Amino acid sequence: MIILILLTLAVLLGLVWVWLIGPRRTHRAALAPFRAYNYAHRGLHNQAQGVPENSLPAFAQAVAAGYGMELDIQLTKDKQVVVHHDPSLARSCGEKKQIGDLSLAQLQTCRLFGTAEQVPLLRQVLEEVDGKTPIIVELKGYNDPHELCTLAMKELDNYHGMYCIESFDPRIVRWFRQNRPEIVRGQLMCHFKKGDDGLTASQAFFGRNLLTNWYTRPDFEGDDIHTRDRLAMKLATRLLGMQEVSWTIRTQEEYRKAKALRGIVIFEHIRP
């Protein structure tokens, strides 16, 4: 009798776990067109050739090569939506300043990686791409989630090209679930540890084991190709049909692995 009870509890816990990590199931047709492309990470950048990451020339080159692209957005002090990965300009511009502390005018005095390029506005990138190839828009977790999502959508609502959104921040993905369910959304994950981006031990555990998916119900899971071999990820993709987006692919071997896993590829430093 005790064994039967324990087995029943184990089955119930397994079913709860599957429910917690599952994707949205009602929107798969909308995701299908994104599978036709590979995506240049922060544009098709090449620092040696003077084309910095997340710059207008990098996105133009991605379009010219027939690639989709991934980009990162955040807000300036005066609430302009700009395309830049780090919260600080230290790495990209040699300036120990936070983008959130600068107005757009102040930000535009800085240059990316020693080139003549500025940090672009999201609307400038959208004008450059002009719907020719799809865009994966990553919303960074540096700003108030509601404010960032609302302001980003003011730009994206005027865009007629194909795009989807993703974020490491479940609150951002949740915002799209509640407010813009028609948009394809992805939850970014990796093998989080305590202290990563200020995460507590429990937050890191929930993150790396996909245990926020009940809250966000993503259409896809974006995962680091180097740490994606976790039980939760295998279960979500193989059993539950979760679409995987693999980042960041930097070798042909990694590309072959990602494609064998039926992943959508975000790449840099190679030409798939």
C-alpha cells in the first residue's frame, strides 16, 4: 500500500513538473516562419572590418547576406528605446557610464568600439531592416519591465516586418503573455548559478530548470548551446515539443549540433 501511494505521488509530481516547464501550445504556426532563417548575433558584425556589434552597418550586412538578426534593447534616461547589449558603455565605448543615466543626446556623443558608429535607436534599425529579414528582439532587464515593454511596442507597432521577442527576465515575457499574446515570445535561459546577474540560489534554480515557464508560457526557449544539456531542457524539447533557439553558435561544429537538435540558430564569427 505504501509503495502504491509513493508511486502515485511520484506520478503526480512528474505531471506537475511537466505542466510547470511546458510551452504555449496554441501559437505554433506563428513560430514556423522563423525556422527558415539563421540569426546574426547583434547583427553581422566584424570588428576587424570596422563593423561593430549592434550597429546599423551590422544589421545592414545581415540583411544583405539573407540572415535574420538578434538585437538588444533598453532605455535611455529620457526613455528612448536604443539598441545596445550592456547596461554600461565601458566595453563598447570606453566610457564608465550607464545608458540609463544618459539622455539620447548625451549617448550619441559616444562611438562604438572606436568606429564612427553611434548606439542606434530601435526605430533606426527597423527602418534599415525594413521587413527584409526577421528580427529577434531581446528586451534587457535593466529597466522597469512595464515601461520598457510599452515603449518598445510603440516602435514595433509601426513596423510591418517579421519579429519576435525574448528576454531573460520572466516579468518581461509575462508582460507579452498578458498584453500582446499575438506576438511570438521566448524565454531565455542558461545554467544559472547563485550570483549570476544578482540571482539568489532559488532564482537560479528556477531559471536553469525552466520553472518559470508556467508564468510566461513561451513559444520557444533560448538556451546556451554549451550548457543546454539539462534534464528539464531535454524534456521540454523532446517530450513537450518546445522550440529551442541555440545561442551563441561560433563554430561549424556547434552549428551542426544545434541543427541536429532542430534548433533555431543565433550565430557570430561564422557564416552558416
